Amino acid sequence: MIAGNDRTKLYSVVALILSVLTFYWRLYPAIRKMDEDGLITPKGYSKTLAIMIASFVGLFLLALLAHLIFQSG
């Protein structure tokens, strides 16, 4: 990705966002259920994980928007 052109970097960020969202959509409900059932320590970790995932997606989206704004101008 470091040596890729701008289009490759753009597609990489989009793929990264989609892969993280796929994890959230498919696996997070199972992790939340395990947390509610007391199978994960520390208790409440699923909430921390949700915040971390949202932060990652938010930062990736900001990077994507910044790239689109500053590359077109």
C-alpha cells in the first residue's frame, strides 16, 4: 500500500472500512451475547469493543473523506 498509487490507496481504505464493518455486523452480536452470558472477562468488554470499532471506522471514513476532498481540489 505504501508503494501503491492513489487509486490503490483509495480502494485499500474502502476495503478496510468494509472489512471492519463486516466484523461488526457478523461477529459482534455473538461477542455481545457471550459478554452478557459472562463468558468474557472483563465483564462489559463488548461495549469497549464497540467503541473501538466505531472509532476505527470513523477514523477510516475521515481519512477517506479527506483524501477525496483534497485530491479533487
